Amino acid sequence: MTTDTPTSTTTDKPRLSFWQIWNMSFGFLGIQYGFGLQQANMSPIYRYLGADEASIPGLWLAGPLTGLLLQPIIGAISDRSWSPIWGRRKPFILAGAVLGSIALVFMPNSPYIWMAAGLMWMLDAGLNSAMEPFRAFVGDMLNNKQRPTGFAVQSFMVGFGQTLANLMPYILPLLGISMVLSEGQLANGIPNSVRYPFYVGAAAILISVLWTLRTTKEYPPVNDSYKVPHVFTAEEKKSISFWHIALSLGAAILAFFFAVRVGGFQAGLLWGGGVLAGSYLFLMLPVFKEILASLSAMPTVMKQLWWVKFFTWYGLPLMWQYLSLATAKYAFDAPDAVSNKAGFEAGTKWGGLCFAMFSISCAVISIFIPRIAKAIGSARATHALFLTIGAMGFFLTLTSNDKMIYLIGMSIIGLAWGSIMSMPYLMLASAVPKERMGVYMGIFNGFICVPQFIGMITVPLYYKSLLGDDPRNALVTAGVCLLLAAGACFLVKENNANNETTMPIGAGGN
């Protein structure tokens, strides 16, 4: 075996050039463009279509649920797949990109809330299907010393892709494309300032992903062991049974409380029972056996990162759900799209600009995070620092109604976002068995989905009472969650392997 044709399980993978790392991550830019459009525009779209503000978290249910289901499945299947032509991860990236692009084309043309919500499910299914293989790419293709660079480049792509998505309402008029709502659209129609960026996003996803597929060749497996079905031990079978029951019950309980809130106790019993039976049968599929067995065999670092991810991702969705609504309400005196439609559109556009600054901060800090982490000498301390900085950005929004406060606050929060997109994956990567990189990255991304799902059920319960029906208070809640996540970072026990992975971050990575 020569170094020209290394395998996906080779201990010493060859050092890739910076542009090889760039090319393998370039498709991630398009995927994050799609996420940026969704994050900045879905709440305004729901409001344009007449949704109640308190119901918005429930309408965002698609993201965490599709991510929770799809990413571990795709990770497990891709770990055991290989094509000499297509590779291991690339077929899933392409399929997700196509599905997400179709959803982006139809999303801003939704005449009804239910249609927009359904297309959001489709969009999330596509983007999540493509995102998990990109995370596994870094573990598959890079050696330990270059993994920090790989995750930093992906973090840069997150910031840059989302920046383009949020700046499109300002860029397209410069190209002569009208952003004005046409005469033929309904009074509650979605404006062109939202519509056209979605069309651009569909093209961006396909073009960037095709570039990665064209320029990146995956390493072949060292042997045919990936084809051999795993023989589960008695202990693993016991673990599978435990998680099978536990996850089915957990899904049923969440469905029960969600249905009670929407339709009453009887609806809760109906949905809870249905989800219990459906989950139990669904988890009997063969692909889930390996996923469920992997849950008990999780690396210690992965278990310790749970609370960091939980608090982070319970709070962050509040930013995407309520930032644009807060800017419209306080900076433009437009609490909804009916009483002051011009102000609401201006406010949501300003919210998009705030998200652009958030993404620019992410892209810029991604360049420096490796050197900062090297100087601090601890991945967990670095991440805790950036989470604390992000919390300060959320608290800043309470200090004034001036629109610039939101712009400055989101610029500060973007610094934390750069760390969120890289440091937890860096802490995990060296602890995960190489042959199970896909399934564990999928489960780890499930750590993102579960707290979002819990938040979407619980936030509406206290939004009007505890948060005073105020989108700005939701942002403050997100800040509190980031502080809790920063504290949880110190529950993670760093070992020598992790420190060895962290130290060379600033070495250049070319």
C-alpha cells in the first residue's frame, strides 16, 4: 500500500494541501447557505403567512427531528458502504443537496403555513443528509494534526455561506433584481427580498456540492471488513434492548406533552401511544441495532460533551426564531406584519443583516481560533471563553432599542458560533473509533437535535408567562443557556490525546 492510495483506516494519513482541504469542504458552504436562509427567514415567513408568535418554536420542529433521525442512520449506513466510483460519503451529500435545493425553490412560494412547514421538513431532510457526511469527511481524510485545520475551514464555510445568504436582499438589487412585492401578490404574500435569495440558494447548494464531488477522491477501505455484519455480544444485545425501550418511551413522552399543549389530554394519549408503538417498530430496523449499541459504547469525552451541547442548543434556536422579530418590534416599531407591514419587512431585513454580521464574525474568528486555542492550551477552556463572549452579545440587546445594538450584539455572538462549529468536534474526533466515525458523528449531531426538540415543546409553555410574550426576552434566555454551556465545558476531562490534537492547531495546516 503506497501513500498515494491511503485507506480510510490508515493510521498515518498523508498531509493534504490547504486547497485539498478547501475543496473537500467547499460543498459545506452551499449547505450552510441553505441553513442561513432557513435560520434568518423561516420565522418571518411564518409570520407573513399569519402564524402566531408563540407557536413559532413548534413550527421549527422539522430541524431537530429530521436531524435526530437521519444523521445517525446516514452515518451508520455510510460507514458500511463503498463504491469505487462514488466513494463512501459523497452519494449521501449529493442526494441531500438535490432534495434541499428542490425545497428551497418551492419554500418562498408557499401560500399556507402548513405548506411552508412541510417544505421546511423537506429542506431539513436534505440539508441534514448532506451535513453529516461532511463532518465525517474530516475524520476520514485528515490525520490528527490536520483535523483542527479541517474543522476550522468548515467553520469558515459556515460563516461565509450564511453571510452570503443574509446579504442577498442587499446584493441582488445591485444586480438590477427588484426586491419590491409585485402587484399580483396577496397582501400576506412573501416579498421578493425573501423569495429570490432562496432561488440563489438552490443553485449555490448544487454548484458547491458538485465542486466537492468533482475535486475530492475518498480513500478506499483497507479491506472488506466493512461488508461483514457486526456480531453483537450479549452485553451489546442488552444495551440495544435498553436503548430501544428508553428512546421509544422518551419519544412518546415528548409527543404526549406536545399534543396536550396543542389538542388536550385526549390528543396527548392518542399521539403518545401512537409514537410509542411507531418508535418501537421503527427502532427494530436493522440499521438501528448498530446505532443503539453505539450509544452505550460512546467515548467518555462524547458523554461529557452532552451537557455542553444541551445548553448550547436549547438556547441557540431562540436566536433564529426571535432575533428578526425582536429587531422589527423594538428597532422598527413593528410587532407584526399586519399593523406595520413596511416596518416589519424593514425590521426582518435588518435582522438578516444582523445575521450576516453574525456569520462574518464566525468566518473571521475561524481563522484565528486554532491559534487562540494553542495559546490557551485547552480546547474546553477555549470553548468556554467563546460561549461566555456569546452570552454577553445576547445580553447587550437589552441595553437599547437602537438597531445598531442588534448588529453589534450579533457580531459578538458570531464569535461564539465560530467555536460552536469547530471546538466540540475537535474535542471528539480523536476519541472516536475510525471505523465508526460516521455513526458517532451522526449521534453527536443528535446531541444538537434533542435539546432543540425539547425547547420547541417547552418554550411555548412559558413564552407568554415567564418571557412576557417578548422576543427580546427569548434572546436573553439564549444568553443564559450559553453561560450554562460554558460552565459545562469544565465537565469535559481532556486527556493527552486530545491535547496532542489541540496543540498543533495554529501550525498552519497547509
